[in-house]
Amino acid sequence: MNIKEAKNYIKDTVRIYLKKDADGEYRIPVVRQRPIFLLGAPGIGKTAVMEQIAQELGIALVSYSMTHHTRQSALGLPFITHREYEGTSYDVTEYTMSEIIASVYDVMEQSGIREGILFLDEINCVSETLAPSMLQFLQYKVFGRHRVPEGWVIVTAGNPPEYNKSVREFDVVTMDRLKIMEVEADYAVWKEYAAEQGIHTAILNYLDLKKEDFYQVETTVKGRSYITARGWEDLSRMLMLYEEEKIPVEETLVGQYLRSDRVVKEFCAYYDLYRKYKNDYKVEEILQGAADGQARDRARRAGFDERLSLMGMLLDRIRQDIKENIQQSEILTEVMRPLKALKAKAQDGADAESLASLLGQQEQARQSSMEARQTAGALSDREKYKDREIVKFLSACEKKIKSQGYSDGGEAFAAIKQLFDGRVAAYKTETAAVQNRLHCLFAFVEDVFGQGSEMLILVTECTVQTDCAKFIGMYGSEDYRRHNEELMLTERGTELLSQIEALEL
């Protein structure tokens, strides 16, 4: 299966394992909750998937790589304690709490989140001294004498032997206690994730042209050559920072992330070409409806690679515009909740000081919740951004009330509403601008490429990309509706012609 299928399966399994009956007992007893074992090549996104699952379910995540653990760190250190049995005193060996189990309790205490996922990576690379204890752990969730707290699901991962010389093959007894899922690299699935994460357009365009370079591990005369999804994602972040600092991107940099001489050379050549396209076509002018005739003529004459690069740049820019707009929409929606509470207080006769105090409490509650979820690994970058913006807005409202010296609650709330109305007005202006940019994009593609594959790419992107689909659903797009219907008609027409040919009429 691919990593997306694995994610959905794990997410459903975690939900089921955490399901309780009317008496508060887990429907599947802990001893029957088989840990999940993800078996797949390195760098395909196993850890990233676990982060996404925890964030989407709102539960905690504790991650450990088992290659870093000895028997002592995983099971705890021995110490002597005194016990009395039937009137006789004895010295008994006890064990300190496992570092892994202690980490779970630490996260629960700091975040207040009681359920979560304990993710143990490279589980099949444990040290020889620790291996005998793994069977007990996998079945009973116990390290030494200490049990994983209730409400924590065990997910493990490992690499096949061909990728890691340290791999130990599990025996049948161990394997029979695991839910085993073999995961393979899949570019189409990773591309969905990459678009959401804002992976550099040059990387996506290159991989669209050379999908075989997405993931590979091979042995050459120079040793092991490998390219992973992790490598592409890390390279993307570095490319963006290099561009911000105006530092030239050279093969030496790319080779630190892509361990294949051929792919490094070919990607660098494409990246240089991509930068040239970006400079020549002036994406911003196209999205403002101001593309000159020279750019249009060049696009019409362009080859497939150049057209694909141009579409990638245009889509990347409009995606970013729409993402920022949708985020502002989510922030405004969230802000309305505390404002309604303030309005009710003001209508009940609360003074300005009381409203300022309530704002401070709301600000602190949001900040504490954000920090707790971040500690638990249950906070995505997008949610973090939203929470920070809400905290900033609440803080600005509180400061305005205090700085203006209002005494009347009604006047204080009116000032807060003025701040909110200003944000709403700016959002509406930006929404209209994004709608116009989307229209200009459709108009450019229609004028230059007609109903060709480029229009199909644009319509498809607007359909499958979450924020784009949400934006069009909220505000509509006549261009999208019309071209979507036309492309569907074309598909039906092609299907009809194929049927006629099959009948040999």
C-alpha cells in the first residue's frame, strides 16, 4: 500500500483502539490491541504521517528511534530496595522507570492530553540485549515493570533488511502479535502532501517530468546511491532559504540531499532553466491580467517541459494566495466566538475593565491550549499560525481598551468591534483580489492554450487541492464552472467516439 492508504488505516485503527463501552472499558482489551508495524524503505514519510494522524485526531504523540536505546534506557536501571516477606527482610532488585514510558507521562502531565500514540521507529533494529524484551512489550505494552498508560496506542516502524544492515528479522511469535503493513513510495500520493506543504515548485515540476527520480535506492561502483521523499522535502526548504538570501544554488548543495550524481546534475540543470522561466514570464503580471503579447506568444510556442514549468509557477502562486485567504477566513470565524462572549457581557452592563480582564483570560486560555497541543505533538503548523494570530488580535483588543481609558463597557466593545470590522473589510478586499487573480489565470490559459492539457491541469488542481476547492465553494468561479463542464463534455464525447469505433459503424 502507499503511505496515504497506510495513514487512513492507522487513523481508523487508533480510533477503534480508543473506543470505549458504556462502562468506560476499551472495546478491544489492551492485550488484544496489536501494535501496528509499518515496514517500508527509509524516507517515505512514516514519521510525518504519524504527526498528521495525531494532529487530526487531537491526541498526543511521543516518538522514539529504537536504535538509540540500550536495555538500560528502555527498561530502566536496577536499584536495591528492602522488602519484608512473612516476617523476613530481603534486598530486592527493582528498576527505575523506562525513559520511554517516562516520556509518555511527561507529555500527559505537561499537555493535559490523556490519549496518544507511542511511535517507535526502527523497531527491528533494537540492540541484542533489548531484543528479548520486545515480545513482552509488543503484547502487553510493558517495558520492564512499567506499563504504557491506558489510552496510548503503539505504532512501530522499520526498514526492510536490504536498506539497513542492523535489521533483525522478527520471529513468527513476534510477527503474530503485530498488524503488519508494507508501505511503498508513491509519487502521486506524495505530490498531494507536497502541494499542501508548499514544496518548491521547481521540485514538483521536475518530478512531474521524471517521476522515476522521486525515490530510488541502488548500488553503484561508487557505493550506495539513494534519493528519498525526505531528501526532496529537506532540499525544498533549503532552496527557499537560499533564494531569500540570494545565494546561488550549486550542485554541492543539492548533492547533500540527493545522493545520486545523475539526478543532482539533471535537477540543477532544470532548476537553472526554471529560474529563467520565472524571470522571463513574470507570473505576477499574468495573474494581474497584464501579460504582454511577447509572453503569450512564447507560451504558445513553448515545448511541453516549458509549458509544464509555467503552469507549475502559476498554480503555486495562486495556491498560496488562496491558502492565505482561507486562513484569514478561519481566523475571523474563530475570533467571532470570544467577541460574542464580550458582547453579551457588555450588554449585561459589564464595565470596560471587566471586558479587558475577560480578553486577557481568553488570550491566556488560547495560548495555554496552543502550548499544550504543541508539547503533545498535536499541533500542525497551520493551526499554530491560526492560534498565534488570534492571540495577537485578542491582545490588541485588550491593549486598545486599556490605552483609551474607557469606563463604559458598551464603548469598549464598540472599539473592539471597530478593530474586527477593519479585519473583515481587509479580508473582503483581499478576497475580491484573489477572485480576480484566479479569473486572470483562467483567461490567460484559455487564450494561450485553449482547452488543452494545460486547462485540464488547472481545473484538476482547483478540484483536488483542498483550499482551492474550498475557496471556489465559498465564492464561486464562473471560469471554473464553465471549463469544468466543457472538459467533462469533451471526455463524454471521446468516450462516445470510442464506442462508435468499437461497433465499426
